[in-house]
Amino acid sequence: VQLQASGGGLVQTGDSLRLSCAASGRTFSRQTTVAWFRQAPGKEREFVAALFRSGSSTHYADSVKGRFTISRDNAKNTVYLLMNSLRPEDTAVYYCAADPSLILSSVRVSHSYDYWGQGTLVTVSS
């Protein structure tokens, strides 16, 4: 599976942005968990949001809960991250990830995911 992330850019505080992650080479199965992580300059990669398997549950980092929404379009084989009320601290490179056999307890753990996109930069100015 190849993942292609897009949609990043430079926005102002309070703006919205929607990231996309398109999969090719293999379609997302119902068992595939998809997620977004981010890495700010000088910091470790951190969990943002995940959609466990075919949407049986969604998970968010506390820092984005209520502002970000993860979704997937199986027909388009694409995962989205809608980001509202953006803050300067949301500035980071955002990565999409997928795994066909993830267990629930591992959705927030980056090294549990086998497939990764290349990252898309989101910059939020104050």
C-alpha cells in the first residue's frame, strides 16, 4: 500500500484545513485502521487521530479533540483529517498511517503501523 498525503499549507490561527491521504496499490479493507500523526520541529512524532478498522471507533489526542475530525471514504480509498480552529501549536508535518491488523490498544502507537505517507506540512501563523 502506498499512501499519499496532501492538503497542507500556511494558514492563520482559527482557520480550517482538510488533509487527505489517498491509498494506492491496495484498497483499505474493513479491518484496516487509519490514523494521522504529526511531528513538530524538534519534537517526537505524536498521535493525532485514528479510525479503528471500519469505523467501529474513533480516537483523538486530547489536544485536538473537538477541533479535528478523522473520516474515510472507502469508495475513494481516501482518509481525511478536517482541522478546525487551528492554533500555532498545531504546526507540524502531518503523516497518515494505515495498518490492516492493528489491535485497539495500539491505535496511538506509531510503530504499530506498517504503512506511512510522506507527510504534508501544516503551518499555522499567529
